[in-house]
Amino acid sequence: MKAIKVMATIDNQGQLCIDEPLNLEQNSKVEVIVLIPEVTESNEYEQ
């Protein structure tokens, strides 16, 4: 299995929108792992 790291955004409907097109064969199945930053006290005050 090959891994490709890309950035994405979750839209208002909760769907994943990848920032750039993937150069893969169309209609390919992929496995997606979503990494979400944890909010910590130090992160809350940096905003």
C-alpha cells in the first residue's frame, strides 16, 4: 500500500474536501485516515 499525505478541509455538510487533485486512476478505492489536532490549554490561548 502507498501513502500520500495531503491537506483537506471539512465542509459545512461534514464532507472531506481535498485541497489539491490526486493524480490517481479514476474510480479507485482509497483508505482515509483523518488526523485531528487535539485542543490543549496552550492551544486555546494562542488564538
